[in-house]
Amino acid sequence: MEGLIVDQEQQEIERAKRSNPFNYTDEQFAIRDKAVRDMHRDHPKIPFKWLEWLYDTIQNMPPEKVDDIIKNNLWDGIINTTRLTGGTLQNCCEIINNEIGEVNSFVLNE
């Protein structure tokens, strides 16, 4: 192994890259990071990822839609009424909805 010369770039491990689905610039990332840190300081019990999601959602939504959500209290309503949100599991394949007495059966793959 005498005289083995390896280029410095070949030895370096590629650094992790930050996910950027909204194509933020470095300046926009700095603004986002500060806003999320401030929200986390003001609301420490809310998970950090939720705050990031909230910022991205509001930032990339038309202002008219945000105003509509706020004015009409749309966050207070039920989002999905077709989803079963209660009941008891029995025999690992039946869900009994206690509110209306409905039983839904599911077949498990064997």
C-alpha cells in the first residue's frame, strides 16, 4: 500500500440534505426556522413537527382561503364523518359502533 493517493472528495461522506418540497430559498428557510422556533417558545406542548407543518400549510395557502378558515371557524367542524371513531374491537375483526349499534365485519387474510 505504498504511495496510495486518494482524492479528498472521494473520502468524504455526502452530507444529509434538508428536505425542501416547497422550494424555499435559504432566506425563506431562515424566516421559517425563526417563526417555528417562536411558535414553539409560545406553545411548548405542541410537537415541533406540527408547528413546521402549520407554517408550511399557511405559507403555501392563498391568503383568501386562510381568511375564510378563520372567519368561518372551519377548524371547529368535523373533518371526516365517514370514519369510525369509536367502538370496541371483538374477535379482532368486528368493530361495534356503540353510538348507533352498527357492526362492521372485516375478513382477515389467512
